Amino acid sequence: MMDHDHALYEHLDSTLLQSRLETSMFGRELRLYDSLPSTQDEARKWVAQGAPHGALVLAEEQTSGRGRFGRQWISPSGKGVWMSIILKPDKPFLNPAQLTLLCAVALCRAVRKLTGLDAGIKWPNDLLINARKVSGILLESVEPRSDGNTIIIAGIGISVNLQQEDYPDWLQPKATSLRIESGNPVDRYELISAFLKQLEELYVLYLREGFSAIRSLWEAHSLTLCQNISVQMPEGIVTGLAVRLDETGALIIRTADGNEHKIFSGDIF
Ligand code: BTN
């Protein structure tokens, strides 16, 4: 292994990471751990101790990393970016679904810019490269504060330098990493910095101008629109064409009978 490669596999250093950040709020306070059950739980504890807006928890490894719908999230040591960012909006919070989509856009832009890879978003917030998942986002909320505003913990998992054998057999056809796709290890400092910069810019834009700008960006990176998809709804599986996002962030599907259905959450296939 060359020296340069070696540096890419070393554990992150929080002082060095902070010196690489280009943000004014996000990641300015950060806690970095060698190993945690889940950065989401650590962030929740920090919230209880009064974490500031934009505070960031990172772990080299998670022993109980979790995904949406209670799924396990593979988080081996030193190979990914496993982090949670604490968002404390200062107005009654708009819509967590919109924030989820915003995070996905930020991640997609950062990955495309840094690696040149053709990453796209599968609704609502999975990042895919060559039809395999490279990153996922999990938003959790903390009980409303005394001012009535909800605190959001945005969990982001990016499979950066994992190799095929880091995934269990059953996951290998569906999961990939930036390293697998680009053929080269990726610098986690650059990736975290690029992502937080995008996230902060989009967050400011969102608070200032609302969801419409985010919606256009999401649509521009979407792998789901104009595709025939199926989704599990309370009334059964609905199949149709994904036509657009509406102004709330719901996905609109048009079925063969011409009816439109709004999808707020769930898994599409
Ligand atoms: C998904 O696609 O299902 C969401 C995956 C979210 C994984 C991240 S890794 C950092 C944070 N801590 C967790 O336990 N989960 C999120």
C-alpha cells in the first residue's frame, strides 16, 4: 500500500477534520468516536445535554447501525462515513419529508462533484450508482422543545471504502461503495466537508425560499421519475408511473386508470 493510500485508511482526526470544513454551522461542534452502537443514539444523548444546531456525531464503526424500517446498516470500522447531524430549526418545523429529500440532494451533489460518479436518487433518499445503493439517510425526531419546535437528527451512512467482501452475500448484488464504483479509495475528509457544505447551502436556501428550489434539484437527480414503479400502500400494492414530487415532498404515481396517488413514505420497487 502506498503512503497516500495508507493515509486514506487511517482513523479520522477531529482537529484535522474541523480544519477541512467550509461550513459556518454544520460540523463546527463535533464528537468523533472509535465505536458506537449507533451515532443516532449518541446524538440523542447530546441533544439532552443541549447540543447546538449543526452539531455532528461521527463514529468509525457502528455495532448496531440502523436503517429505515428497523433494518441493519453495515458499518465496518474506518471504511465509511457514519454520522448524525443535529438540526434545531428556529421556526416550527415545516416538514421532515422535505428535509429528507434535501439531505439526499446534498449528498448526491457532493458525491457527484467529488468522485465524478453518476450517482442518482431513488425515492425518497437512497443514493444509487449503477443501480446499487451507496448511501442511505434516516431522519428521526426528538420530542418538541418548550418553544414547540422539533429537533431532527439526520443520520447519514455513506459506504465509502468498503469492498465487496465487506457485505454479506445477500446484500452484494444490491450494495456498492464509492471505492468499488470508482476503483479508488476516496478521502473521507473531503467527502464529509463537501457534503456538509452542500447541506448547509441547501438548508439556508430552504429556510429562505421554501421547498420549491429543493424540489427541482431533487427531480433533476432523480432515478425514480418517469419510471414504472410499485409501492406497498395500506390498500395493497400500487403500480404506476412516477410523475413528479408535489409541493409537500410526496411522490405522485399515476396508475393505468389515470388516477394519481400520493406516496408519503415506504419502499418502492
Ligand atoms: C437507510 O437507507 O435505511 C438509512 C441508513 C442510515 C444509516 C446511518 S449511518 C449513521 C446513522 N446511524 C445509524 O444507526 N443509522 C444512520
